[in-house]
Amino acid sequence: MAKRVLVKFSGEALAGESGFGIESGILDYIAMELKTLVNSGIQVGIVIGGGNFIRGVSASQGGIIRRTSGDHMGMLATIINGVAMQEALEYHGINVRVQSALEIKEVCETYINRRAMRHLEKGRVVIFVAGTGNPFFTTDTAATLRAVEIEAEVIIKATKVDGVYDKDPAKYADATMLKHISYEQALKDNIKVMDDTAIALAKDNALPIVVCNMFKKGNLLAILKQEENAIYSKVSN
Ligand code: UDP
């Protein structure tokens, strides 16, 4: 069983049906799923996106907001999500810390790798917010970076679909799920597991990427326990 993992949720996932904001029922569900990992002795780091509030690319589309500012806005959105997730985890009795790549010290800790490692060792969940702290990156890249930095054995990208498909399952009925693909294939075939920067970083550091459906109850733990019934796709060497 993996001892330390980084789980990445998209911001959109928190929004539920409405596609915007935070649905408390989903926060609650995710917290309970993560609790099963913590109770099994797994050390958990989390990165949440910000797409349920704002994405830099979309915000800057009208030409009024510069991309850099749009990205700053996007990073701030991830802080909102992280603070919300902290509350949900604490509600379920889990020890948790939020660490931000941008200093916002009245709200949460600033990201310090050694401090994060210590929290994890003590069984605290660490939520990494504000992405990498730099514009022109995504939270997928931030999640991969933090996963490598905290020496996680695997990064789990928790999505709305069961795994990686050869084509878009929403558009094509004959799309088939791929159990395993190589980093090269993920980059070459333009399979949108994560953006290229994130995949390249995972590849350089031989960090396996697991893609799974966050709404399949018990699946996260089943994956980490390498159970037969676990449903996921894996990108690795
Ligand atoms: N962002 C950024 N640098 C980072 C991570 C994120 O500038 O290192 C900004 C970027 O504008 C992005 C937004 O934060 O669009 C929200 O993140 P993302 O789109 O990755 O969220 P998700 O799609 O996972 O909800």
C-alpha cells in the first residue's frame, strides 16, 4: 500500500451540478473519502484547482484583464477552495493544514517543504493552495510539483470519469478505457490526462499518475490498497 499520496481535485468538481462555487455536500463527500485514507495510515497531500471560480485563460479572453492578473485571480480561487476543504476535513475530525504558494499569512501557512513533510509525518493532511505561485501554470502542474517535492509515491487525479480513454467518452460510445499508458503515449497522443508540463515533470521524476473517478465511493482506498475491484488508469514508464 502506498504510504504517501498527492490527490488532485479540479475546482469544478467542488461545484457539483451548478458548475460554479462550492457545494457543501461534495466537500463533505470528499472529506469522508479522504478520511478512509488517513485512517488506513496513508499520508495525504491535496491540491484543488480553482476552475469553479475563475481560470486565468478565460478571465483574460475579453482583452481587459491581462493573463498574468487573470492567473493571479485563478490562484486566489484555489485558496478559497483549500480553506473550504480544510473546514470539511476538520469537521470530520481530521488534522489538516493549508499551505499557500503565495503568502497570505492571516489565512494559512506559507508553503515550506520541510514543514509540509513534518505535517505529513504527523498524520496531518496538507492542502497545497495557490498553485505554483506563478502565472502560466496549471494546478495539475502544481500538484505534480508538490507530489515530487513531498516524495509522494503516486499522484491521483480524481476526476468525473473512470480513467483515460482512447477518445472522448462523452462524444463516442465506442471509446475504450486504457488501463495503462506510458508517459510518451500520454504526451504524443495528446490524451488530455494532464497538461504537457505536468506529464513531463511526472515523467522526469518517474512519478506514476493515476486517473480515477472521485465519485465512486471507496475507489481511492481500493486503488491505494491495490485491490482487484479498483477502477483507474495509470500513466507510468
Ligand atoms: N494558476 C496559475 N498558476 C498555477 C496554478 C494555477 O496561474 O501554478 C491559475 C490559472 O489561472 C488557472 C487557475 O489558477 O486557470 C485555476 O487552476 P486550474 O485551471 O488548473 O483549476 P482546475 O481546472 O483544476 O479547476
